[in-house]
Amino acid sequence: MPDLFVKNDSVSPTGSLKDRSFAIAVSKAKELGVSQAFTYSSGNAGISLAAYASRARMKAVVAVNAWASAQKILMMQALGAEVIKLDWDSFEQVDKALAVLRGELRLYEFVNFVNPFRHEGQKTYAYEICEQLGWQVPDYMIHPIGTGGGIFATWKGFNELKRVGVIKKTPRMIGVQPAACAPLVDAFLRGSREAVPTGDAKATIAQSIASDMPFDRGRRPLRAVYESDGAMVAVTDEQIVASILMLGQEGIYSEPAGAATIAGAQMLVRQGVIEPGATVVCVVTGSGLKQPDVLQGMLKEPVAFKADSVELVEHVKGLFGDKKAFSH
Ligand SMILES: Cc1ncc(COP(=O)(O)O)c(C=O)c1O
């Protein structure tokens, strides 16, 4: 695939796509006089809220999935947020808990599709991708789906560019979910515009995109896919790990959710849905530093030497083969 591009959001201020939406949503909240910020998060949204709320001098409280990586939770705390761990078996329980908090405490929330401003930041993907491709529009845009806020916002951004006449067409939007927990993929395969609860959110390494039931039954991400004549695809953890290592060969260290897009591209090319000559943009949405444990035990253990060991030189020679470093 000569025209496969990566939009690398692992290099954003807190290492994930969520900074796009929180930069705008927290600024807007500040403008509205909000001083207490609350969000539910699978991990990265809580980290972004923590960072931007601290800069805005707001108190931030994050309810994070209890199984989020230790690194993500520490990062939220280091950035100034109060953290609550939330355990659940079905996302409907989270929905209900949020409704109770909303009703009793009248919290100002930053959850995707509850907060109306997050999409306005997230949609800058579309602007940047067009600009960086010389105002060309990719044929396919591949995005991992958790709440579906990211894919929906990107679709909104492309549509707005088209409406103001900056671009002539829009890409086909492809959503990717982990096979262990893929309610939107299931809905798409049934031809439905609404997801039903399915899968186990704790049964995949792609913890940022694991939800058995997206907000609002996934209506808006599904709409983005149907309207754009796109697709949804599920990928296994094995495919995600292979994609993390493939991205590594391009110098990009991705968390599982981000690498899922590469696995999705591969699957759809194999299935004949995407032509290998197409221009495809895969969003790598988060840094591998956020969830380093996933590769634990999967890669070979480095050989250990004492610094004065005579075997050291022989070993390194063996690793490089016969070639000298300066030979051509
Ligand atoms: C790294 C990463 N990728 C993808 C997503 C999915 O984004 P959305 O919830 O907007 O679908 C998330 C959400 O937490 C994430 O953290």
C-alpha cells in the first residue's frame, strides 16, 4: 500500500487523540465559568482533562475504568486530577451511574456526546489531514472506536470542509473495534443503525476502545460510517500486537487501540474492501508508553553480559552479521 499514511496523535501533549477535544472543551468550559470538571474515561480522556483542567485552574475528578493501566492512572494524578476507579460488567451500569451523578450533583461533564464541544476540537483531524496531504482527501479514513466520538467528529470535520468548498469529496470512514467487544461492528454487519450490548470489555488488550455498549447506542458513529459508504471491522488482540510491532518498524510506538487501525487496514485489503492503491489514513490515537505491559513476555529477553565479558564482542558481531558498520 504505497499511499498508506499514519496520522500520529501519540505525539500530542499528553500522548493521545483526546488532547484535541479537551483543549477546546476545557477552554469553552472556562469561558462559561465552570470551575469543577468531571468525566468518565477509559483512561486517555481522563489524562487530557487532568492536564487542561489544571492549566485552567479547575478542579478535575475522573471516574476511570478500574482496569485502566497503572501508567494512565498515575499520569492523571500527576497532572492534578482526583481519580475514582469504576468497575462494571456492562456499560449500561456506567450510563446509569452517570445519570445519577448528573441528576444529584448537576456536574459539568466532559463525556463525548454529553459535552457538545469535544467534537469541535476532535474534528481538527480532518482539517490537518487535508492540509498535510496538500488539500487532497484520502479515499479511506480508519479510526478506532470507543465511544465513537473520534470517528463522528472527523466525519463532521470533512463535511464542513466540503460545505465551505475547500474539498470536493469526503473519505469513506472505517471504524475498528476489538473482536472481544465489538457492538458497533455487530450492528454494521446486521445493517442496523443502533448497537445492542455485546462482548466483554475486559477481554482485550485494546482497553481504550473496549465498551460492550457505546453511548447513545452508537447512533452517530454508525451514521458516519453509513453516510460515507464506509465499513466497520473487528480485529483480534494478536493482530493488534502484530500491528504494534509493524508500527515500531516505522519508528512509532502505539498503544493497542491506535495500532488497531493498521490491523483493520490489513483485514479490509485482504477482504477486497480497500484497494491496495487507495489513499488510506490510519489514526494512531495513543502512545505505547501509556500501556507498556501489553508486550510483556512477548518479545525475546535481551541477553545479559558483564561489561568486561569477552563474549560481548562476539555476541554483538553475531547480531550485525559479517558487515562492518561503515561498509556500504
Ligand atoms: C487511544 C485511544 N484510541 C481511540 C479511542 C476511541 O475514541 P472515541 O471514544 O472517541 O471513539 C480512545 C478513547 O478513549 C483512545 O484513548
